[in-house]
Amino acid sequence: MGTHQYADDPRNQTILININDELYPRNEAKISVFDSGFILGDGVWEGIRLHQGKLAFIEQHMKRLYDGAKALDMDIGLSKEKLVERILNTCQANHMEDGVHIRLMVTRGIKATPYQDPRVTISPATIVIIPEFKTPLQPNENGVALFTTHVRRGYPDVQDPKLNTHSKLNCIFACIQAAKAGVDEALMLDPHGFVATCNSTHFFIVTQGEVWTSTGDFCLDGITRRNVIQLCQANNIPVYEKNFTLSDVYAADEAFITGTFAGLTPVSEVDGRMIGHPENPMIATLQQHYIDLIESLGAPNI
């Protein structure tokens, strides 16, 4: 079991997928073998939730997407507003209003030949929108189990970990190692040996009434991660972005992970050490604050 397990929904077999503003049935949705994303992993992406007709935190997702594209010197080819409109139109075409996870992927486009140089790109950016009905499966009674992988989060001058790019091989290696170890997800360290993040979620611990997460120097600037930090600040809960070690993790009172798909999920075990307890009072408090935040998003987009 991984942290992104979901309940199977037969409606997903007949979804329409948007490729460059054209809708295709799931079994007919295809891109070129010369596409930059397929050849090189050259692209950026976002995972977005549709909750009661509202694209949750869409402004933050669009900023991260367009900032990433700018860093890669890639032209998405349309404004943020037009892209949001395209996402909403895709959801409407699928009669979707709630319980939906959207994978938005943007690649540099089609190449004239299989080669990394962006100058051999001969088409506009490829934009794919895959909306699915997805409800997270609940973890076991006490939470998810993590395993510390040997794969580190790297320096930004090698591959900037803050970019949400298609090139995720280091995270895939970490995920494989966690699966082989029989746990839900991998905990990853930074180059200095401090705790950084997980392979597909962000990591927090609770110790003596304080909430700790990494400095953020070696992880993606997660939308849910940032919202949890802000919720702590707004509710007078001491929260720190700081360096801490595995010893701090093993001694923690509680631990949890965050992500767009499942929100806040308790962690019950790290490297065979049991963490937390059934009550997990801080996690329960933050989960309620997060639910309240989602419910306060305002009028539906659709």
C-alpha cells in the first residue's frame, strides 16, 4: 500500500481527457512518441483537487506551474486564466463537481528528433488534463509506515528539488525502495543528513507541542505543506521550518505527512520505530483546521 491508494471508481473508465484543448475518450488519449515529456521528462505538472465545484488553492497551483515553466525557459502558450478555464471546461464535460483529482501536465512539445536541445522542438507546448474521480483510501488504524531511503534529495545546482518537473527518477528510486521494504512511503534526507521530505508527500513531526518540518531547501514547496504552516501560525501553534535529524523523528510525539490528494495523514512508524498514539491530538486539531480551510474556499468555479 502506498500513500496515494484510492477507491476504484468505474466512472473513470469513460472519462474524457483533454489534450491541447481537444477531448478524447480515455482509451483514445495519446501523445506523440516525439513529445518532450516522453523522450526526456521535459515538463512540469500539478495535482489539483476539485472540491464541491471549486478548484482548491488553484492560484497557488498556477503560480507554481508557471514559475516552474519559466525556470525551464518553457512557454506554456496561454495565460493562467485560460488554462484554469480549460481545466474547468474539462471537468464540466465529465460532469464532475466533487471528489475529483486532476493531473495537469505541460511538456515543452514535440521534437523534430529525439534529442534534448529545446531548439529542436517544433510544436507549441503539450498540455494534458486528466480528471479522475478519486477518493483516498484510509490508511491502517494508526497511520502510514515510512522507511528512510538511501536516495538523497540533491543540491539545486544538480536538479532543483523545488521544481515540480516530470523528471522524478530519484523519487521513483526512493518509492521502489520503500515498496521493497514493505512500507507506504520513503522518507528522504538532504545532502547534509537532515530530514527533507518523502518521495511524494511532505513530512512533519510534533514534539512537545511544536510542529516541525524541514527548512524547505531540499523539497518541493508543497501547497498543502505551506497551508499547514500558515494554519499553525494563524492558530497560535508553534511551527518551525528547521533542520532536524532521524533521532528527532524517532523521539517525536506525533508525525504526519501532507499532500494535495489526501490532505494530512498520520504516520505510525518510521524505520520500525512506533510513533504517536491513537489520539494524536495535534494531528486531529490540524486536520480539522484544514477541513475548515477547504470548506471556506468560497463560491464554486463551476
